[in-house]
Amino acid sequence: MTPLALAATLTTSVTGLAAYSALDAAGVGTAPAAPFRDIGLALGVGGLAGGLLGARLQHRVGEGALLTLLGTVATATALTHLLRG
């Protein structure tokens, strides 16, 4: 990802966080409208770590292996959510 794309993503995320926090403070919409900051932070850190790890691995591991790994993780996550109900 280019620095410009990362900056645009960060700007969009911060704007969304501010907007939903303001809506929650004003009592607009279904309560609670404010985002869960701990979940957002965990997802952000995980996305950053995954992006960095993927960028480092792409030169050492073939595309097929990376796609298989991504598909396995996505499938395991989906199955976990389905089984939990």
C-alpha cells in the first residue's frame, strides 16, 4: 500500500470515529451509536500487522501459498462464528 492510500484510510477511519461519537453524544440514532473503541483498535492493529507481514512474505512465499493461507484463516473464522451461533 502506498503512503497516500494509508493516509486516506486513516483519515476516513478517524472521521468515522468522530462522526459516530458525535452522533452518540447528541443522542441521534439507536443507542449506543458510538463505536467500540477496543474492538476497532484490535482490528486496526491486526490489519496493520497483517499488511506488514504479507508485504514481507510476498517475496519469499508463492502467491498460491499466501492465497491458501488467507483462505484457511477466513474459513476458520467463518466456521468459528457459525458454530458459536
